Amino acid sequence: MLDILAITTPIFLLIGIGFLAVMLRLFSKEQVQGLSGFVINFALPALIFRALVQRPLDEVFNPVYLAAYGGGSAVLFLGAWLLARHRGKPLGESGILALGMSAANSGFIGYPVAAMVVGSSAVIALALNMMVENLLIIPTALALGEAGRQTGVSFFTALRRTAVRLTRNPILIGIFAGILAALSGISLPAPISRTIDMLATAAAPTALFVIGGTLYGLRIGGMLGDVAQVVTGKLLLHPLIIFLLLWWLPPIDPALATAAVVIASAPMISIYPLLGQRYGHGEVCTAALMLGTLLSFVTISALLWLLEAYQLPLA
């Protein structure tokens, strides 16, 4: 158990440092948002780009992994959306609730934890997960939100508009730039390569600091029904479904499979409240993010203990 705490404690200490920095007014919310922009626009794309150019593409693009993580996330999204619709939720709100359950905070929490567990394989998992989240889960949720908010706008029209906006997503640009560089076989000049390495190294600690600063000031209101559904789905159902699919599908690299389950156990994406606020559901999303992040210390530690104690097939 001490080995597990040695992995998870530094992660949540960095989150706590970010929280205290804002609470003590050493950093403002605006400064934390600036750091968030640095991570999303520079550090994470550099991290993914470096991973893609350093490994053979047939090692990176693992179809079984994509089937397990993408299929599992899609199944959970659909189930969560249908449950919310059954409960009488509007089209857009149902999509936002489903998003919270099926899109992990891969870059800011999932990757740092997975990197401490399995090492370099976590970067490959991060790149593949980012493709699933940014090309499948998030666009579908945003399209449902737009279709629910705009009278006369069909789901597919909203999806097309969302897809056009995604062409400017820095993380996707980093993924496709890495693919092109790997296919071309070009060797980057040493100064550029070192710059990318420096940006990539800054990704994990800065991301955790940002999460802590973001959590300061968030409050959980009287929306426990929706919040409990989102948090339970994200922290428990998402990693469980990914685990079961990886167990059922043909075997892959155990380190990569472990990284998939660990990243899936992370709380919802950090921009979840911003996306929810856009469609009038910011309070529920904010409360879910705060509660999910706090509880994830317990659930992630428990998951790592289970993987180690019972020698599950992924380890």
C-alpha cells in the first residue's frame, strides 16, 4: 500500500499546491488560466508530438486499444445519455451529463498518474485517448448541446460545425504533426528537438498545479442527484468498462493496457464546467468536477492496489 501512496500522493500534493497558491493569493485565477493555456496549447501537443516521432507508428496506433478505449467510452456515453433522457432531461443536458462520465482528464491527471505506474507507455496511451476524446466523445456532446440549444439546427449540422472548429485544436494539430513527421522520417534539428523536450517535460507538473488552482472557489450545490450520477459513472464505470473490454479483446502490451484503465479512472476533463456553462449547466458540471477530483484520490489509489494485489491480467 505504501508503494501505491508513493505514486498517488505526489500527484495530489501538486494539486494541493495549486489550490493553496490560489487560496493564499500567490496566483490569481487569471494566472492559472494562463498556465492552463500553456499546457493545452504548447506542453501537451509537444509531449504527444515527441511520443509519436520516437516510436514506430504501428506501435502507436494499436487497433485493439482504440477499440477498447473508444468503444468503451462510446458505450458509456450512449448509456449515460439514454439514462438522462429516460429521466426527462433535455437533449443538450443529457449530452453534457454523458460527457462528464465518458471523457477522462487524460492530460492533466490521467497521464501523470499513468506515467508513474507504467513509464513511457503512458504517452502512447495519452495520444490515443486524446484522439478518442477530441474526435469522438467531445464533438458528439457539443453537437448534442448545440442541437438542443438552437431551434432548427440538426444534430449532424451541429456536428459538422464542431468538426470544423476542431481543426484548430492544438492537441489534434500536435497529433497529426507527429504522424506526418514520423511518416516522413525527418530528423528535427537539435535546438528544435530540445525545445520540444523542454515543453513536454513541463506538461505533467504544470497540469496538476492548474487543476488545484481551478478547484479553489468551486462549490457543490443542491444538485447531488446529477452530480452523483456523473461522478459514479466517471470514477467507477468508465475504468470498469475499459478493463472488461481489454480483458475480452485480443491481448495488447500489458503496460499500455494498464495505462488505459488508469487514465480512464481519472476524473472528468478540466474544461467540463466551461462546456457545461456554455449550454446552461455550469453549476452541475462544476460541482461534479470538484467532487470527482477529490474522490479520485481514493478511487485511483484503490484501483492501483487492486491491479497490484490481485495480479489482474493487465499488469
